[in-house]
Amino acid sequence: MASKHITGVRVALENQAAGFANVDSSTGIPSVSGLTFKALELDSGDIVPPGDPATVERTDARSDWYELPPEPDTIWSSGARVRRRTGSFTLRCPLRTIGSASAYATYADMPLHMLLQSSLSSWTPAAASDTVSSAVSATRFTPTTLGRWEPGQGIAYDLNGRREWSFVTDDPANVFHSPAFSASAATSATLRTAQTLFYRAGTDPGYSVCVELSGHNWQSYAYGCRVSQIKVAYPPSGAMVEMTVQAAFITDASASGVVAANPTRADGARAHFRGSYAVVTGTIGSTSPAELARTRVGLDEWTLTVDFTLTPVGHSDDIVGMANLEVSRVTASLDLLLSSPSTTYDSDLWAQTQRSVLIGLGPVGAGNGAAFYIPAAVEVADPLKRDLGGDTVRQRLSLRSGLWGLDDGAGADAGAPWDSPFRIALAL
Amino acid sequence: MSLVSVVNMVYDQVPLATASGEAALSFYPWDTAGPSMALEQRADGDSGCFDVVVTALPVDDGAAAVSAFRYRATIAVRVWYARGTEYDRRLLQGAIATDCAAIVARVANPNNWAAAEDLDALMPGGAPTTQVLHDGAAVLVTIPFTVIYYEG
């Protein structure tokens, strides 16, 4: 007898061994050889054996009404067909950040980050924090160490007991950032940098991952995985990240099915929207580097969705049948439900107004909190069409990531996230 | 973290909420070292004393693991108000409403407790309720919170 209530998921970067799908060169079949797995903190409800068998229905002419066994789409090894499934599965994880960096020294070690970077690029700042040498304005400060700031990366600032977020737009001598903090970053204040996940045409995402899904007496391995959708919602218990993971090759090792270990939780707090800010700017304009003023908005609900189109790069060298799953298109969407309608946004669809929109999450403290940022959000619905779904009249903003070119990337370090149309900042 | 630790932390947080100043000058804990009587049996004294009680024991909150699961429980902050016969009922109701908001804002703000290891969430658990005691001489206000935490 085996209980279905004990389950676990572990994740490994495939660049540790043979690369995409970790194909064994001697067999042409993926293996876990050389992979180091890290146990992911997640909800158990969605952990089930994933994928559908790769078979082709046979349409042969036949002499009576009978079925023919479907034709397995696979290769032979040691005289038998190799078991092969393909498909996607969903994982729901609490959004927890690195905290004091004891359980995980870097975000690169964290399984949640491994999944996120499989379809996004990830920028690691030179250090976790810096102090303000001198205050300048709500959109500029003089840093102590200029080299810790690169255009595009996130900044977290604890002000009045709340975590505020912004993103660097330039770093000539002072650091320019947008949107504004609610006040100047004070002299000697500590500013936290952020691991910044982003996408930009021409910048490759990170490494593919192998995912082990296990329970009592069952175990599946999904190789060549990248996330095809990231969805973040905010239940009162804290932010949850729901990821749909596309796998190139899925197989089982159920004979050895055990849940190997409890998840290693990062040291940071669960990210919370309570005690932080949602910020919308005015029209983004054309001034570079951007230093946009902020307007705080009260939200009843928000949902972030990032959709990735994953295109197989085909080949016939091995059973996987592809050399990579390439991210060929990305769309970031942010739906906001404003508690109180504002006429400021009523004409955004018709006037084609683009604004920066930032959802900040706390709490305060080293390695806590996160932010989701669309610097040039495009409205795709009519904000004047009020939402009557609750007891009060509310306003819904349906936003997509538009073209942003107001970071000054001249002289930026290679790989810095400047001018990216969508970013996720995870506090350091 | 244990549920007892969460309860103790809430005992520490509630006095930091700003009371209305009309019915209660401050919130102070009732007999944390071992009560001589239950809060609702109290019949006199100043308004604003409170206790923290577990109203629903922990249940599995659905995290994947071999052991050391995430749990969900319900606790309540109960605040006692003395209502003298001369006291204006409208003022008392206003004070209770203001105090409830202040306690919820203090206790549910993750910036105040996120450093607590293994505590994921401490969120409002529904509408506060009132209970009239001692033939109208006192009112007990119960403010529920849902706790999500990792035992261990």
C-alpha cells in the first residue's frame, strides 16, 4: 500500500552535465547522470505523474472492426522500445526569496529560480546591497559603490516600515531610477539590489532543467524542461507562483519511487503584497533615462501572467527529437482591479497611453520581497467600462508589455537587463 | 515554529497597536502567566485587556513534503471592554470598530512579523464579533486570524 499524500519535486540544471535533456551520448537516451537535484518548496495538489505517451494512431486498412495497437513514437534500446512520454505539468510554489542566503547561497542554487530562469534571463548584481553616499532626489541617489548598479536591475528601499521598489535606468555617477520612491533615498540608507529576471529579444534564457516528480512507489523524470507560463496571484496567505512546465521527454523510474527529501526552504519570508505598494506612473514619454513620478494605487486583485511560446529545435540524433526548446515569443500581462476607479486611466486605450506599472511585494529586510515590473504597459481593454463584479464599482486595467527604450544601456555590463519590457526582481 | 510561538508573538504585537483612546488607553495582556479566571469572566477593571486563543487546531495546508508540513490554524485576539452604565454606547461602538481596525492592521502586517522563522502568513480570518457580558456591563470583542506556518 502506498499513500498518495506524500509527494515531492526536485529540480536540476541540465547544464551541469550534457546540456538540454541531459542525453547520454552512449545511448541517445536522457539520464539523471551528473545532475544534482534540489528539492522545491511547493503545494502538493498538482504533483501527479506527468505527460502522455508518444504514440501514433494506426490508420491501416483492416478486415473487421478492431483496433490496432498504436505505434509508439520512440527508439529501440537493448531489444525493447524505450518508454517515452511528452507534455506539460503545473507546479504551484510559494514565492519565497533568499533571505539571509544561508539555505541557498545564491539564487542560482534555488530550485524556484532554476525554473524561472529556464525561460527568462537572470541578472546577478555585483553585491546584495549598497549605501547611499548622498541623497539627490526621489529618482536619483549617489551610491557608495557605483559598480553595484546596472541599468535595468531592481532596487529595494525600506521606507516608513514598507518595502519600496524601483528599477535602475542609468548609472553615470548618480544612479537614476524609475519609478520614483515616495521620498529621496536618504544619505547612509541601505538599498538592496535584486536578482533581476527579464526577457529581451536577442538575449537567451537560462538553462533547461530536469524535474523529478515523486510519490510513494511512483517517480517520473521530465527532461529538457522550460516554463511555458508563469502566473502569479496574491492570495492573502502570500504570493504564489504557478508555473506550467513543458517537457521534451518524460519517463518513469517508479520502481525506486520515494520522496527523497523535504524541501529546503529559502531563508527569506514569503512575499506579501500587504505592507507594500502597487505603483502606476504617468505617460512614459520619451525622456531617457526615465525618472517617472509614481502614483500609488489601491488594488483589490491583481494577476500577472507571462506566456512563453516554446519552439522545438528539431533533430534526429536521439530519442528526444529536439536539440532545444527555444523561447520564440513572450507576452507579459498584468490585470489590475482598482478598488476606486480613477478618471486618469479612462482614456488609456483610446489615447494609446503607455505607463510604467510596478507591483511591489514585501516584507522589509535583507533578501525579502519581490517586484513585477512592466515599464511600458499597453492598455488592451477599456478602463472606462467599470467592473461591477463586487459590491462596489471598480476599475479593471488589462495591461500588456509594450516597447520600452528609456534605460540608458551605454556602457552597461554584458547581460544587464536594461530596456527589457518585463522584469521580476527578487530581493537580495 | 510552533503555534504557541505564534500566539506569543501576537501577544507582543497587540500592545503595539494604537488603541482608540476613547474606551481603552492601551491594550494589555490578560494573565499571560496563567489566568486566575477566563477573560470573559472578568467583571470590572479597565477596558483594553486582551488574550489570544487558539480557535481551530492546525490542519495540513497542502505543502509537498515527507514530513515537516505546512499547517493552517485559526487564532483569535479577544479584547475586553468595560461599559459602565453611564458610558455612551455609540462611543463604545466607535471605539471597538477603531480598535479592531488597529489590531488587524498591526497583527496582519507582514512587515511586523516576517522575520519570524517559518511563519508564512498571519491574515484576517473573518469579521470580528462581539459578545455582551454581565448583563451589559462588558463587551468581549473577538478578532479572528488565520495562521499559516511550518511546525518544527
